[in-house]
Amino acid sequence: MAREFDLVVLGAGPGGYVAAIRAAQLGMNVAVVEKDKLGGTCLHRGCIPSKALLRSAEVYATLAEGEKYGVEAGGVALNFAKVQARKRAIVEQLHKGVQHLMKKGKITVVKGYGRLMGPSIFSPRSGAIRVETQDGEQEILVPEHVLIATGSRPRTLPGLDVDGEVVMTSDEALEMEALPKSIVIVGGGVIGVEWASMLRDFGVEVTVVEFLDRILPTEDEEISKEMARILKKRGVTIHTGTKVLPETFRKTDGGFTVEADKGGQRLTLSAEKMLVSVGRVPNVEDIGLESTEIELEKGFIKVNDYYQTKEKHIYAIGDVIATPQLAHVASHEGIVAVEHMVGLSPDPIDYTKVPRVTYSRPEVASVGLTEREAREKGYEVKVGKFNFRGNGKALIFGEPDGFVKVVADAKTNDLLGVHIIGPHASDLITEAGLARVLDATPWEVAHTVHPHPTLAEAIMEAALAVDGKAIHGA
């Protein structure tokens, strides 16, 4: 017998479960279909567990450098089993929290694998969902609306077969029982840099291989250059403009060897393990799209500004659409989608106002246009920078590397972008995000009184520097 709902959400990651909660708040009768665990990749194989490991790595590195703070700890040792146990405890606590939210919202959770159906006896239009439950049974859900939030999975490279032992993606790396002595990370984007920073802090010999001419290629060029400098100073080997040659991969008794092409020069790389970190692929296969009129473009589901597909009662959000693959983006897209379903008038998301973060040491955070993007769009640009070496709180923290960079329109004084590399950048960027939402100018940011001593003063100083008025600038 089929069950009817106002909304059925396929996938319970940060996009799906947040959308379900908002829909329930709006009075909809909601079901969520999830084949794994509530919270999705972000909670169980992404954002949360990786940041838990990064925090342990940061603490370990800080204790190892304790003498510079006047703290002579002595005998500092790493117990990686306890690091992993702490990670699992955090994930489980948050998982229970999501389960509670589903019960609080009276949201029906259906455990199983859901696929869209075409027109049938259950519904005259596409969108009914056949669920294969965990006990092997089948159930039909008939919704008024559908929200596809099936997320993504790590991209792999042909010829580098992921075995979970020598060659891993981030999924397998998160479950390592012991740290390797050495690792080659293929890909110098956000995930690759986070793992490079983390593993180096844990004492692993790290080599990063990036195909493009710089690591963190989507960030401002000066940010990329500074991150490369800092990682190299910490002992990370970085090869940019370099292509790994999968056909040369060979397992050895101690791990593997592989060759890479760097501008025509052959490099031979060897390590105990390899982490393939070359992006993520949307989960759009085997969910029944062929039973609908939904269209794909470059592997992503096509949607309008309110996340409607070609079939207007079916929406899609998060990593399955061609927007930034970030948990907070998926969550906000889910809210916009369900508010649109019930006839409200949510504002479409302006993705230039969405902050993005790399949780390395130091952190990188940014919002808006890079300097190059702004110039390519035809803006006459003016830039202000302020180094954390001139910030009292950064010196107190013992983390003086990095800077804040503000990009503005020279003609209108509009704030176009803010880019930060330095301590607690992930927390600082929200001020810049709010400034973008409010269409603030650097002058307005600069004349917001910032408490002293704080890291946030660096944003104020960079905003002043746009017009050459930084107080503590060199």
C-alpha cells in the first residue's frame, strides 16, 4: 500500500534533513529516504570527522611547540586510536541530534534506497518513489513534491584503483587505524590541502601533486602562494603543474611507486599510501531520473533559481546540481526550495555572497570575487591587505603567518571580495559575508569599531588599507 506525503526528500545529508525540518515547520507532511545514516556524507564521511581529526592534529602540533609559549610539557605522544575514538564520539553525538530533530519535527524516516518512478497506477505524473528497504521489502511513497538531495562521492582516477589499503579516497582515509609514515596526495584543492596540513601535523611525510599551476586553484592567487609557502616551510613537498601517470603505478612491499610528468620532466614518487583527492561526483545514477523528464548538464541536474527541475514538482539541491559543493550551501538551497514549494517568495541565492573555508593550518576563508575574477569581469579594482604579523592577537596566539585581503570596486567603493589566510579564518569570514549581504563598503567595515586585541582587527585594517589608511600597516 502506498503512503502519501506533501514532500519526500531523497537523501538526509545537510541539504536533505535541513530542508525536511524547514518543510515540517511550514506544515508539510514530510518523509526522508536515506539508505545509510541521517546526516549524510558531511556528518559521517566529510565535514565533521575530518575537522575532528584536524583539531587533534592542531593540538598535537601546538603541544609539540609548547616551549615557544613557555610551556615545557615534555613526553608529548600521539595516541591515534584515541584520536579516532574522539572523532567517532563527536559524530555519534551529532547523529543522535539529527535523529532527535526528525522526531521533533514528526518527520517520517524511511531507511532504504529510493528511486523515482514514472507515471503509474500510484501517480499520474513522475515522482512517486519506490523504496527498497533494508529488510528487502519494497514500499511506495507518493508525494506532492520531491526533493532530490542525494549528494556526491569522491571522484577517482582511472588506473588508480582504490583498494582502501594503499590507494584511498577521503572516505577510506578517515577510517585509517594507524598513520602511515609517508603519503602522496593527488590533488591540491581544498580536501587535499586539509589532509596535507593534518597529516603533516601528525608527523607524516607528505607530498602533494597538483595538475594545475597552483594549489587551492579556486582561491585568490596570493592566498594560494602563501599557503604553498607555509606548507613548504612545515615540510610538505608540493609539485604543481604535475600530472600523475596512473599506468606507471606499481605496488611495492612498502607501499607504491608512481611516475608523474612535470613540464616534460619525469618524477618518480613513492610512499606508503596514496590519497586521491580530485573532487567529487554527483550521485545521479540509479535514482530513477530516466523515468522522468529531468535533464542533466555535465553530469549535474539542471534546475532554475528555486531548484526546480524540468518537472516543476521535483526539486534538486546540493552536490547533485552545479553549485558550490558545500554543506552550508546545500542547507540554504534546501530552505529556498521548500519555501518556494509552499508559495513563499524566497530570495534566490547569490553565490558570490557565500563564504567558503579550507580548514588547514592556517585556515583559508573567502567570500566574493578574487582579484583576478573582479578584473576579468571588468571592474576597476583597488585592494587592501593587512598581515597578521601586525596583529597583536595573532602574535599572542603564536600564529603570525597570513593576511587579510580586501578587493573593492575603485569606482563605486563596493566590497567585491574578502580573502583570509590565517588563524581562525573560518570564524572571521562571517563578518565579511555579512558585509557582502548588506552591500557594505570597505569604509563601513573599517569604521565598525573592533575590540582590541582581536584577530578581527585585521579585517578592519585591510579595509582601511583599501584607501591607504591602515593604522598598523607596514
